[in-house]
Amino acid sequence: MSRRIVFSLAVIAALLLPGAALAEGPISPDHSDPTWAASYWNNVDLSGTPVLERAEADLSYNWGYGSPDPAVVNDYFSARWTRYLYMEQSGTYRFTVTSDDGVRVFVDDVQIINGWWDHAAQTFTADRTLGAGHHMVRVEFYERAGVAVCQFSWTQVVPISNWRGEYYNNKNLSGSPALVRDDASINFDWGSGSPAGGINADLFSVRWTRTVSFAAGNYTFSATVDDGVKLWVNNHLLIDKWSDHARTTFTGTIYLPAGSIPLKMEYYENTGVAEARLSWSQGGGPGEVIVDDKSAGFQKGGSPSSWRIAYEGYNGRLYWTKNNDYVRPNYNWARWYPSLTAGKYEVYVYIPFKYTTTAKARYWVSHRDGMTLRVVSQSANGDKWVSLGTYWFRGTNMDYVSLSDVTYEPYLSRLIAFDAVKWVKR
């Protein structure tokens, strides 16, 4: 009996004495803390007794020139936030903090971010591999003077081998994604359901990104969606149908150089049925030919010093100049020569979004029946294919479109872009 009593007292002592334990290793809490434990000091080095201690639901502050609380001074204050976070699975986690001024972040008492100096709003990130379970996170901050900002977040870094899918519980892809995952393809028919646990059945949006290796040539992309969609191919906005509509297929054709090409598709679902699919095939439809400023069929002349290059527009590059007039020598000009079979084609010119302030770009179309002038307002048609009309072509080197920087607007008052021309067989 006496031995059992002594053992029981030892157990009680082990439970009550500071630092005593019955087993090796820390004892973790049963769940993540629902709030941050926040402490504030009226100095910049977290010294002495805090002037304010409280629980805070979120660590995302932009106080401007103000203060976190009437008890805290506007400038020359510091703060510390601590919280246990529960990681559901092992993996790499990315911690992000934005601050003005100093900040440092600790995970399990190991410093992973050090921005402990005066600076304007600046974002710091750090990746750390963590096991499943609870991890103590500590954020320390000080404000010297001026604007005060401290915003902290974390997310698991998902290994991506296909499409990086970022899912948001809103229609406009705002804030942090509620889910990030590796999607093998964009080929979804969710019906009236949800894409995944934790994502709304309605009023959600998705951004998919990846890089794909292409051979050089024309490619046609098809997006079938209900509701809105935007598709960027090689940083060019190829499809823009950001509106509510029933299941509809949209297509766009683009010339791609050989190599790795970035793709990005954004999608939102309003209400009702949700569907999102993307596919592509090489070729631009029957008889479609595109010549851009990187093609062998592009020629330019005039004053070499007047030409400028910008990495914008179709296929990621264009030439531009300021407008000229015929009175001055060496005005700049360009021609686009296609390789056509004889027949009837509709001609389009691509107007980039930038370097296009002229309202009187004068395109000349050389075709079987002569020369036709079409005046296009580049400033009113940014990021669009604009039709110059339909004509019969010979299928020889006499088929071309030409453009000069002579616009009959005040000298050197406008920008004119030379980018891409497309012939579509009719």
C-alpha cells in the first residue's frame, strides 16, 4: 500500500512541479489558437512592461499615421504576436510578411525572416519545411515614424507539375486563395457543385498558370466556360469574355515561337452550373497566315535612329516610331509579305495596347485588283485585331500590307506601332 501511495504522490509532483514531465518532448495544445496573443510597447525594442495586451483575430494591419490603440503612441512603438498554428500535413510552407518599419518572424523559436531595420513598406518571404502538427509562430515588429504597416500570412507550397490552380471564394480572384492545388488539366464540369471542399458552389473564381513547350507555328486555343473567362498565351490576352453567360466555347489563334510559353487562364462562376475547359491545337484554321515583326516576311525601312523596340503586343515584341510627314526625308515604313495560295482573304492588323496614340494609321493593302488604303485609329483599338476588308490575292510577292509613320497629324505628336498582320481565307 505504501509503495502505491508514494508512486501516486510522485505522479502528482511530476504534474505540478515546473518543468517536470512524465515523457520526453513538448506537450502540444489540442488545437490551433483561434487568435493571436498581441502585446504592445511604447518603445521600439519590446522592452519593459507592455502598455497593451489583447487577443487579435488577424494580423493584417495598415495603421497609416495612426496608432493600434489609444494606449499606444503613433510612432516609436513595437509589438509582438504569438500563436500556435496547426499544419495538417508535412510539407513546405511559405511565410509572408509586409512591414513598415522593422519586422522579424520566428517559427518554433527559429528566426526565418529578419527585416529588423527602418524601411518603407516591404514584403519578405521565407519557405520552411514543417512536419504535421502544431508549430509556434512569433512575429515581432517596430514602428519608427511615419506610416505603420504589419501584415502576415502563410500558405503551403504545393508541388506543381501541371496547372497551378488557385481557387478563391469570390468572383474577382481577390485576397489569398482558399485552395491551391496541382490540376492535371483544365477539364471540369462541376454542375451545381463545388470544385473542392472549402470552395463555394457559386460565386467562386480560379486562376490556372503553367508553362508549356511549343513548336513554332500557329495555334488555336478553345475555352468552354460557364461563366466568365480570360486567357493569356505568351502574355497576350487572347480570349476576354469576362461576363455571365451559359456554356459557350470561345476560340483564339496566335503564332507562337518555339520554346516554353507561359499560359494563364482566369475563370469565375456566378450562379447555377459551373464548367471550365481549355484545349488547343496547332494550326490557325484553313488558310490563316500571320506575319509579325519577328517573321521573315516583315521588312522595314527609313531612318534607323527613329525605330524603337518594345516588348509588348503580339508575340511579345513590336516596333514603334513617332509620326512623320512626307516633307521630311527618311520617314519610316514597314511591309508584311505573306506566303499565300491564290484566293480570297480577309486581312486583319493587330493593334497593340501600348505605343498606339495615332488616330490615322494609313494601311495600304496590295492585292490582285490594285492598292487599297484603310485608315485605322490605333488609339481606339488597342489590343484588337482590326479588319482591313476582304480581297483577292495573287499568291505572289506582290501581296503585302504596308504602313508608314506619316499620319498627317501634327509632327511628332503621336506614336504609331508596327506589329502583326493576318490573312484569313474566305
